[in-house]
Amino acid sequence: MTTANVAVPKLRAFPNSFIKRGIDLAGSSVMLLVFSPLFLFVAALIKLDSEGPAFFRQKRSGKDGQPFAMWKFRSMRVDTHPYARSPVGDHDPRLTRVGRVLRRFSIDELPQLVNVFKGEMSLVGPRPEMPYIVENYGSFERQRLCVRPGITGLWQISPARAMPIHENLNYDFTYIENQSISLDFIILLRTITAVIRGIGAA
């Protein structure tokens, strides 16, 4: 089975989906413009701190299981396996010095604004999972693929954020069942608070 051919049980459509996409497009455009100097600064720091590219690209499964390339600032050593489990703390030896700071304040996730602008992701939604995990989804798990994945979501602002995504699908289903523009704004506000406090999402 390939992720592109996953049959997804359809849950209710997002109310105001056109408005949600408009918010994603406007929000990502403004943030990409505002943060462009930061992008250049962070990229330079990464290159000065360790060998390898400034950006990290990884294949993930999006809406309806469609694969896409998700972008991040590189926070780990270049010899780290691209699909290894994400670090759960600052002391992981795979993290670079700059990478520890980037992950603590979730700065490494900012390049995903490009994915949002392109329509591959949303500002808020379930985190995009790795294709090899999605290939083993049953009909129950595939329901999380009925919406665009997000940069942040209920899982990221929960105490369970240090655990793998596939072990905490209840957060995704809760979001999908209760999705609304107001819920998205609440999650975004909670995310900003967590970032300011230095509680990075996994």
C-alpha cells in the first residue's frame, strides 16, 4: 500500500474551510515576509556551527495520505538518520549547539510556513506523520488524514508532546471532531505562549 492510495473514511468537513485556507495563506505570507531576516540569520548560524545544509527536508504524509516534502531548519548532526526518533530533551548527543536552541523555541519549525503557503500544510492541524508509519495505518488511524496536517495542534500543546505522534492519536481525533476557526486561534495562542516559555514542540 502506498500513502497516495490510502482510502480515508471521511469525517465532517471543516466548517468555513475556505476561510481557514485564507487564514493559512495570509498568515504564512505575512510571517514569511516578517521572518525572512531571521531565516537568513538562523541559516548562517547553522552553517557556522556544524557541517551540512542549513535546511532539512523530510518526506511526510499529508491530506488523504499524499506525500510531500516537509521543511525544517537542521537541528541535528548531518550524519543522523533522517527518520530516527526525534530528540526528547536538550541532552541528546545528535543535537548541534544551535539546534538545541532552535528546538527549545520551535524555531526549527518555521520553514514549514512554506508548506502552509503551498497548501501542503495548515497553521493548525494534526502533525504530518512519516509515510512508513502511515502505510501501516488501519481504517481507524487513517481518519486523521482527512484534514491538512498542521505546524501546531492539540498534541503539540499537550503534556504528551514528548511521545511519538502515533501513540497520541486521540488528540488528533479530538481536534478533527471539534475543528473550528475559534479552536485554531486558541491553539495558536497556546502555542505562542509555549514558545515564549521555551517549551518546544517535538
